[in-house]
Amino acid sequence: MSSIPASLNNTTLKLSTGRSFPRLAFGTGTQWFKTQDGSSSNAGAELKLESALHTALDAGFRHIDEAEMYGTQELTGPALEKWMQAHPDVKREDLFITSKIWRGMTNPRQTVTNALKALQTPYLDLYLVHAPFLKDNGINANVKTVWSELEVMKEEGLIKDLGVSNFALEHLEDMLSWSKHKPVVNQIECNPHLLQPELEAYCAANNIIITSYSPLAPFAQKHEPTLALVKEIAQKHHLTPGQILLQWNLAHGHGVITTSSKPEHINESAHVLDGPRITEEDVEAITSTAATRTHRIFWRSSFGLSA
């Protein structure tokens, strides 16, 4: 009988600095994303984000994933404060808040100051460089200089830990050759249709935790063999297909970011490790089936792919 992956027994991981890292994060990007002119892809985003965030916190999420790019820090901060006032037993140290710097890399200190103010917090648990593709996106800065400034703010206590996002192997190799404080996390697009084994091995060897975004991408890809298998495994374990895809990622030892505006989906995600677990055989079956269709959704041109 195939065994259950050991990593499905853990709801937290230990960062290389020794701090505890909640594996499941509720994301405030994608469907909540606000454009530079302040408009949102989600009508009534402010009320919907507050409602969804409160539902996530009620369900047990304690890791919130934010970013300067999303334009929602100013919404998340008041929503968090409102929920915490109603739940005085939950302290700031019980939450884990991640955010990311992007266009603000031209002035890191001001960008961090803005994030702290918007999120109404004295410190960030984890702060990421959102992507290494600065020149491609017209950002007049370089990662080494930005990282050095963030390291100072880490030493000042404004940031507890530093990490990166969307970094390929060569970007990490370069950073590890000169950084004083090594990245503790690499947040990347990862799902059964986008496995990056060399990058995963490098991160493991250097004690960098992979956090996966877009874990439910196979639903959008509509690769029938993969979807049929996921549905079959879900029925076998009395789980939802979404929970199967989240467990697939968690089985690889990753952290996972998920989001939804629907309470039932938020609760499914929050309790994904509370019931039945998939097996090593299930994980391998999904991996091998989905491998016949590799696809990246985000940052395609930066990775040299056609739109």
C-alpha cells in the first residue's frame, strides 16, 4: 500500500533563520489585483476582500500574502485591524504577513515604510523581491543594491526575513554569491503543469523554501487527462479536486498560496490537511500525467516564452 507523503503531516515549516513558517497562505493578489490607476479587476474589491479575508482568518489562515504590485495593501491593513479588534485573543505575533517589492525598488526604504503604514503593522514577517526582471519592466534599479538596502531594514527589525519570488536557478546562484542575508523563500508558479526539478533541488540544497502560487492552474488549463485523474483521486479520498491539487503541492514540501472569494472554497483550503491525505502513488500519477502538458501562465515573456 502506498504511503502518505511525510510532508502532509506538517502545517508549518522552519525557515533557515529558525522562524516558523505557516505553509498555507491566503493571497490578496490576482482576483483582487488593482491597476496603477486604482481600478480593480473585481467590482467592489474593498468589501469583497475584507469579507474574504475575514472568512479566511475565521477558518484558520494565519499567513497573509500581499504585494506592492497588487495595490491592495491599503485594503488589507484595515481589514486585518478590524478582524483583530473583534478577536483580541489573536496577537500580531500570531499572524505571518508577507509582502513584496516591485516598482518601489527605486526607493526601497520608502516602499517598505509605505507597506508598514498600509498594512498597519510595525514589521513584516517576510519581504520578497517580486521578480528579478527589472530592466524588462522599465525599473531603474538593480537587485543587488535593493537587497543590500533590505538587509539593513532586516537588521533594524522592520523585516523579519527576506526572500525572493520568480527567481530562476541562475538568479539564485548569483544572489547567494554576494548576499549577507540569504533568501529564506522563493515564491514561484508551481503546479502539476509546471514542475522545475532543478530549481527545486537547488532550493532544497540551500535551505530555501519554495512557496507555490497558482496551485490550481490545472483547472484553467483544462487538460482532460489531468483533470479526470484529479477528480478520480478526489472521489477515492473523499476530498475536492481543489484539495487534491493543494495536497499535491504540499506533498512536495512547499508552502502554498491560494485565494477565493467563496467561503466554501476558503474553508476547503484552510482545512486541506485536516482529513484524508493523498498517497505517494497519487502524487506520482498526477505528476506523470500532467507532465505531458507543460505550461507557464505568469511572466512568460520574461522567461523567454511567447505570449
